[in-house]
Amino acid sequence: MIELLNGFLKELSHAIDNRKVLTKEEDRYCYSYDASFGQYLPDVVIQPTETEEVATLVKLANKYGVPIYPRGQGTSLSGGPLPVEGGAVIDCSQWNQKLEIYPEDMIAVVSPGVLTSSIDQKANQYGLMYAPDPSSSNVSTIGGNLAENSGGPRGLKYGVTKDYVIGLEVVTPEGDIIKTGGRTVKNVTGYDLTKLIVGSEGTLGIITEAILRLIPKPQATETLMATFHDIVDSGKAISTILQTGIVPAKMEMMDQASIRAVEDYQPLGLPTDVEAILLIELDGHQVAIKEEIEKVRVTCEEMGAKEVKVAKSKEEALELWKARKLVSPAIVKIKPTKISEDATVPRSQIPAMFERLKEIREKYHLHLVVFGHAGDGNLHPNIIADIRDHEEMERVEQAVEEIFHAAVELGGTLSGEHGIGTMKSPFMEMELGEVGLEMMKRIKESWDPNHIMNPGKIFPSPGQRLVLRND
Amino acid sequence: MTKVAKQNLKDKLAYDETFSCVQCGYCLPACPTYQTMGKESHSPRGRINLVKLAAEGKIPLSRLEEPIDLCLGCRACEPACPTNVQYGKILESAKVVLFEEKKEERKGVSARAEDFLFNHIFPYPSRLNKIGSSMFFYQLTGMKKALHATKLINVLPERLSKFDKITPKPAGPFQRRREHHLLPKNQPVLKVGFFPGCIMDTVFRDINNMSMKLLQAAGCEVEIVDQQTCCGALHSHRGDRQTAKELAKQNIEAFEREDFAYIVNSIGGCGAMLSEYHHLFEDDMEWYERAKAFASKTKDISYVLSQLELPFKKDVQLTVTYQPSCHMTNVQKLTDEPLALLKSIPGITFIPMEKPNKCCGSAGIYNLVHYDESMDILDEKMKDVNQVSVDGIVTTNPGCHLQMKLGVEREGKSDQIKVYHLVELLGEACGL
Ligand SMILES: Cc1cc2nc3c(=O)[nH]c(=O)nc-3n(C[C@H](O)[C@H](O)[C@H](O)COP(=O)(O)OP(=O)(O)OC[C@H]3O[C@@H](n4cnc5c(N)ncnc54)[C@H](O)[C@@H]3O)c2cc1C
Ligand code: SF4
Ligand code: SF4
């Protein structure tokens, strides 16, 4: 093993600028984690900035049987970039040199390490936007977003990453360079490999360039906040609004536990006796959304809202959103470890999911708060615990398992946006069935015959269980 | 294993604080060293994780050294963090442990020279004053031989000559004389103590003098109390907590003798240290309270002046941008007041630059000790400066002031762009 690794490193040192190869212990430890759990020390970290370099190193990895793990900025919440079997982390975060906007074609061509938010910012200069907006967009790379098929609040109206990628350049697990899709929105030439790569969590190749679709930036926005005594009413309000034909750009909810946490942390004057707050943002033509926000207001009231506030200015809108922004800092004040889940259910099952989450919270005596993208059923149950408390962490693991079961039973999915990685692989079969999972495995085997591309992800090893601990 | 390592590192390092880090990475884009060095070991998330690993004994302390050494301490990672990680504390604890760890090795001539500077020069304003006109940086040159083998040897002659060019001309004996007690024309509206600092008071004496005159013009009684000393920031930043504590005590005692409404300074970096004095005494209740009282009175001059009325007399026809000091923004959390003051100057046109809150790379004596790294950071800063068309850059901290001057010089723009301390412009507008 050591000999193979040394062989790999030796040949690598001739092929790649040595400044891009990190082998010091302190450097390697800094790529041993992501934003989830678990720490695995890689043997080397490589920071390529050219497709050829990637092709070379992947070929060498095959030759010496060294596992490699693509990594963006390590914000994955599911363990995607963790070097679980040692080997080489391929850090793409420094590969951010290309960010080209073609306003006439309404596309962007980007290198994998470009930050998601900078694509949108640059597109804005042309009156365009890049719609997918994971909350982490200021830090996460487009490569990571593509690999995880990330989505955000705007997903409800605009869809997620996969809806905006039309072409990719990929280095295959055997080190060949391929291009998928192209610069046109319509493209039916052969299998849609682009979509196969998107969401593959770095197990089918390393994305080295992407062609993304841009859309016109909406002119105006309207924001509304509604409070509900009964969380079920808020669920009804969500479905009624959507049935009237209005598709809000964002529809976020906070439950009572998160409202209270925010008020304890930084009093904003939110009512702590209500069970839910809905935050709704419409975007589009100024005149049209003025009318629509009024309809939304009336609907909320009819569904039993206690109070509805429509922001009169940009500042007021920001003030309303502040509550939602403060949830994360507020809840970690309670305890430091945050386990952020993203199990997603069909919209109609949101109230049922809330019931189940309530039961789980009580059964395991945990701080469980729920907030997130209510409009698309992508709730974010977050459990707040202390990783140093082993007994508590065991309860957390059981609770998380039960959340997964609940979501799947209600016709939903394990993960709406964070991906499977190492964390959720034990539950894959539960959702996909034996054959479903087997078909995926066959794809993986045929793409990566030497098992070197991000091993240990998506597919469970026999007997694997959920573990939320670092040691 | 050395002494420190044997003791419980979990207690010595801010181990508990590291658990607030959820490794979300939100701090990465805010960190100047991550941007210029491109490695996680030079990012807040990486550094915090390494401190945690060192506390757990999973890596030796030596692995911490370079990442901690190359941190600017600008603390831009703190406001960026959604979970309020106390990075300052984590960093400081690592510095203290590394400093103690290295004490053993600090016996050679070089270490003695460095220690001499820190222990026998900085704490004594009068000695610095004597050196005064011959300037601090020349002192470093003179010591170069002695500083051999320490990191300060990185300060090569050609580099020092860069600083030479941009350092203000030494104050003559006449300018060095100063009144220690100023009374306003009318009944004082406030009585304030003034904190001139040590190194900066030799290099930027004029700015301190102007600050005092401005306070006076705004109606304050201003006093420089005896027995005050160096703020201890440089000691604290190199991990010498013991000396920092002693200096803090001396300052606290000196200022306790009078009843001041505020203790005013015009040096963002020192102000930050003074405003966190209580952090030094978390294990000593009595001193903690006294330090806290001192800290809460400590204010940057821009804060105090913004509460008062300044007698503007003439227009200052300049188009300027503003480079806030990190220590003022991220530690003292003072952002609106200096900007409002700047904009209030008659005749001034203010153009903001992109990412003003990004560190310029001066960071105490970082630019001397880590010259190359500092210049990379400065070059990033200058890219943003170059985007705006201005004839002045305004700062609130002498360290940033020098660094920005160096930046302008490096861009070959010394003829077009001048660097000012905010109080210089205020003084000019008031005809002082
Ligand atoms: C506070 C917080 C909030 C978040 N909010 C959201 C949210 O709202 N929506 C959402 O969807 N996610 C969210 N996430 C999760 C995370 O940010 C996303 O999954 C993001 O896409 C990861 O990007 P990254 O650059 O950090 O990639 P990494 O975490 O480094 O990697 C993620 C995966 O992508 C693979 N990968 C990375 N680069 C490449 C490449 N060039 N080629 C092939 N594979 C690659 C890795 O192997 C890994 O499997 C959040 C995370 C945090 C910490
Ligand atoms: S932003 Fe805060 S919590 Fe997130 S990685 Fe940085 S220090 Fe840790
Ligand atoms: S203090 Fe500054 S340089 Fe150090 S980690 Fe924080 S942001 Fe980076």
C-alpha cells in the first residue's frame, strides 16, 4: 500500500507543479473533514487548476490504485468529500479562474471552483441571474453544487442546480476527458450524461468545467410574514396559496422552537406563542406581484393567520428575513452541535411530517427545531446536541434514523438537497428497493472499474450504520 | 515532550470554544490569508480544527506553528461566522501555548534581542521617545544582526528600505515636546484621558498631537496621565500573556487615578487591545472588573468626536476612499462613526471601495515579520483600491496607514494618491 502511494506521489511530482501538492500533516488534516461528521486523514491533497492535470492524476491513481476524492469547499452536510479510505483529496476550490457570461446565449461557462454566488453576481451585471441559491452559495463551489445537485429557497419556483446545467466537461474515473451536453437548452443527442453526473456526488468523475443556463432577473420583489397559532393551518395556507396559481420565489417556515431560540438570542419582537411563522417572497413584474401579494395576504388570513405583515420597503423586507437568518446562530447557542437534516416530503404531507417530528422530539427528548423551505416540502429538521455527550448523540442517531423512516413512509425522500454521502447510505435500500439500488451500483461499476473515484459514498458497506460522531 | 505539552492542553488551549465551530466554511471567503495562500491550514476553519486536534493530542504543537504564525489576527472571520465562534480567544490561546513552548528555545542572542525590544523598549514610552526621531524601524535594522535566526531576520535590508521611504520624517526635538494637559476655551463638556501608545507615538506623533487638539477644539479637557505604558497588543499577539497582563494592570491603575468620561486613542490596533483587557483576567475577578471598567471607557477618537461638535472652518477638497482598520471593525465593532465623521468634513467626496473590510495585511508587525505574505494580501487590497478613482485613502490606524502608503508606492501612484489618518483631515478642516 505504502509503496503504491509512494509510486503515485513520485510520478505525480514529475507531472504536476509541486506547489499544488500538499503533504504536510497540518495541511492534510485540514482536508480531513467537511461540514458533517467524521474525520479521515488523506495521504495527500492535490489542488489542480487545469483539466489536463486532473486527467494525469486520475490516470496515475488508477495505475497505483490510490483512491481519490473530489472536493469543493467542504461544506457538504453528508460527508461527500471525506477521504474515508485515505488516498488523495482533489481540492478544486482554488480552480476559480474562469467565469464567463455570454449574455446573448444566456449562459455562463465556469471552472469548478467558482463560488456559486459569484456566478449570480456576475450575471446580475447583465440583467440575468443564476437561479439556484443554496444558503451556502457564498461559500460553496459550483462543482460541489453540481455534484450534490444543490437547491435553495428559490427551488420552489425556479428549480435546482440540475435545471440549469446544460453542459459539462468531466474527467472520467479512468482519466479520460469527456464533454456532455453543450451550449443549447434543447439537446437530445444520446443518453443525458449531464444529468447523470449532476447529483452523482463525485463518484462518477471530476467536473472540470460547466455550462450553465441563466434567466432574466426579475424586476421586483414583495415580502410577507404571517404568524400562525396552529402549525397545521400554516401548512394549509401553503397549499392553498400554491393552488391559486401563485408561485412564490421563496416560502420559508420557522416552528415555535426556532422562533423562541431567535427571541432568546436577539429579541426581534417575534410572537413566541405562535406555532409557526411563514415568510413568503414573490418576484416578477412590479404591478403583477403587488396584486398577488395582496391575494397571499388574504389567503393567509382566511387560513387562520394570527397576523400578516407585508414589507413596505426593501429595508422592511430585510428586517422580516432577519428572523430566518438568525435561526442558525440562535439554535447553536443552546448547544454547539447541529445536525442538519433535509428529509423531504410531498407538499400534502407537510402537516403529517410535522406531527411525526413532534413525536420524535418527545420520544428522544431532544432539541429538535424545524425550519426551512416549506413550499417544496424540504423541511429542515435540525437537532441541537453536544457531540461530547455520547449518550445524547446515541439518541440523536436513533432520532435521525426515525426521521428518515418517517419521510420515506410519507412518500418522500431521504435527502432533498444535502446528498447521501457517507451519512445516509445505510438507508438507500429502504427508499430505492434492492433492484433500484443495484441498478445504480451497476452504473458506478461500469464507470469506475478500479473503484478509485470517491469510494465509500452513496453505497453502503455491509452492516453500515448511521454514525454522528467524530471518533 | 516539553513542559506545556505535559500540562493539560485542553485547558490551556481554548478547547471548548472550538466546539462552537460547525465547520460550515462561511468564514473562508472572509479570510485574507485563505484567499492569498489558498490552503485550509491558513483559514479560520482549518486553524480552529488544528487547535482542537492539538488540544486532543492528535497532532504535535509544532504543526500548529505555521498556521497560527501566519494568521493576521484581523478577525474578519468572526462577523462572518453564523455560530459566533470566538476565534480571537482560540487564536490567543494558541499563541500563548506556542510562546511558552518556545520559551525553552529562546535562550540565544537573537531571542534575547527580540525580548529586549518587547520587554525593555515598548513598555517605556520615554525610551521610545529617546529613540524617537531615529525611528522604530531603524532600530530594527540596527538589531538585525542580533535578530539572526529569529523570524525577524526576514526583514531584509531591501525590505526595510521600503518602509524607510514611507515612514514619516522624524519629529525634531521641538515637535517631540508636547503639552500633557489641554483645556478647552470654555467650560469642558467632557474630561477625557488620552492614550498615545508607544511605537506609534514615535512614528506618528503628529497624529496623536492632532487628536488631542481636536478633542480640545470639540470642548474636551484632555489629559495624558503619567505612568501609562504600551497597550501590550504586540506582546499579546506573540503569546506573551504574562507581560500583556502586567502592562494592562499598569495602564488600568494609571487611568483609575482620574475620573475620565472616556479613555481616548487614535490607534485602532491599540484600541482593540484596550477594549478587550478583561479577557486577560478571566481567572481573576477583581482585576476582571477593573479591566472591564477600563475597557468600557476606552473609545476610539472617532466615536468621541462623533458625539461632539467640531468647529469646521474650511473645505477639504478631496476625493477619498476609506480603509477601516480590522481591529476597529471586528473587535471594537466601530464602523458607522468614523465613516459619518469622514463624510461630515466639508468639501470631501467619499467613494467606497469594494470589500473595505478586508485586511490590508499590516496587522501589527505582521508586515515586518511576514513580508512576502503581507505583500500578497496588500496586492489584493490594492486591486480594490485601483477600482476607485481617488486622490486620498483615509485610515484610522497607523499600521494600516503605513501599509496603505506602501501599497500606493508599490503601485507607483505616490504622486496621485495620498494616505491620511482621519484626524489629519478633520484637523485641516478645523484649521488646526
Ligand atoms: C450552513 C450550510 C447551509 C447549507 N445550505 C444548503 C442549501 O440550502 N441547499 C443545499 O443544497 N445545500 C446546502 N448546504 C450543503 C452544501 O453547501 C452543498 O452540498 C454544496 O453544494 C457543497 O459544495 P462544496 O463546494 O462545499 O462541495 P464539497 O462539500 O467539497 O463537496 C460536495 C460533494 O461534491 C463533490 N465534488 C466537489 N467538487 C467536485 C467536482 N469538481 N467534481 C466532482 N465532484 C465534486 C465532492 O466529492 C462531494 O461529494 C449547506 C451547507 C452548510 C454548511
Ligand atoms: S464560519 Fe464559524 S462555524 Fe463556520 S467554519 Fe468558520 S468558524 Fe467554524
Ligand atoms: S483572524 Fe483574519 S487571517 Fe486569521 S483566520 Fe481570521 S480572518 Fe483569517
